[in-house]
Amino acid sequence: MNINNNINNFRQKVPHSCTLVAVSKTQPNEKILEAYDAGHRTFGENKVQELVQKHAALPKDIEWHMIGHLQTNKVKLIVPVVSLIHGVDSTRLLEEINKQARKMNTTVNCLLQVFIAKEDTKFGFSFDELTALFSSGQMENWTNVRVVGLMGMATLTEDREQIRQEFRGLKRFFDSLKERSLPPNARMKELSMGMSGDYEIAIEEGSTMIRIGTAIFGSRNYPEG
Ligand SMILES: *Cc1c(COP(=O)(O)O)cnc(C)c1O
């Protein structure tokens, strides 16, 4: 893989309104530095330990995004080093992020993960749960959390039309929330959807953030736990 070329190709084909998150999980630091040297600064990881280690070892102007499922007991490790958490999928996690952020006197940017796939393996809120959360008055208590949008993963399927409908449904929900009055610490700015296999569809359906691993770095060498 020529990482420099891949980064530049994405720069050309992705609209300016859409942020490219280079998903560097399992990739060694040298490969991340190749993307860095091509001018890229936004990287995504899905394991807390790995993100923390890479943050310590690599240039400090990198923005690290946590993209995978986050366990509550790892929150305190991630808060000091992360610029955006994509996969916030429960009120328990919001509560813990708020607690740790408050202790560290900081505010953490979060995307709420919405369950849109027809699979039972993916994490996330349902549309109804999120609607209820925003009208519950609960969000207002989490003053050290800043919700900046939503994240979703489509079903892993060859059926492009199904993927499109799932992304479209999420975009419609995102837009409907924009119309409502949300808690002061929640706004609908970013919509994180699209990976190597489905980012073209995601962009067509209104993604503002795509998370791309293999299409930049090539295949991952060891299995993800
Ligand atoms: C690994 C991962 C990606 C990137 O997947 P690719 O298919 O390699 O682009 C995107 N989002 C999440 C949540 C991931 O875990």
C-alpha cells in the first residue's frame, strides 16, 4: 500500500464538508507516520490501550478519535487523550465520561451511536431511546459531556440498497433532531457514517465523517479482539 497516495486520493474525492478519520487500529507507528507525513492529522483507534500508547509515542498535534466500543472502566484512561469518542452507546457510559471529565476539569466531545443495522452484534441506542434521552432532562446533568452528533454502522452486507436505506434513515433522524430544541450540551453537527466498504454511499447520504482503515493502510495483520 502507498499510504501517501491513498491519503491524497481520499483528499481529492471526499468533499470538504466531510472529515476523513484514518483508522489506524493494529497498524504500527511507522505507517501512521507515513499518513502524518502526507499531512494527515486525524486518526481513529478502537482499543483504549493502543490509543493511549500511540498518543504517547506519536506527534502531539494528532487528533485521536476513539471509534470502537468503550468500556466504562477504561474511560478514565481515554479522557485525557481523546478529541472525539464516536461510539457512546449507553447512558451509563455518558455518566462515567461526565464523571471522569469533571474530575479532570475538561469536557469530552462525544457522538451517540445509533443502532441502524439488521444485526444483533452492533452496539447503540435506538431512535426511540435517543428521542427519550433528549427529552428526559438527563443530558443537562452531564455538563462535562458535549454531544456533537451521531454515529452509525450499516449492516455488513453485499446489498448496497439496504446499506443506503440504513444510512438514509440515520440522516433523516439526525435532521429531525436538528429541528428540535436539544439540551444545551447537545447539538447535531457531525454524522459519522461510512467505512472502507461503504463510504461512497455514506457520503451520498450525508455523512460528515468517514472512518477509513483498510482503504488507506491495507488489510490488518492480526485479528481484532
Ligand atoms: C475498524 C473500524 C472502521 C474501519 O474499517 P475499514 O473497513 O477498515 O475501513 C470503522 N469504524 C469502526 C467502528 C471500526 O471498528
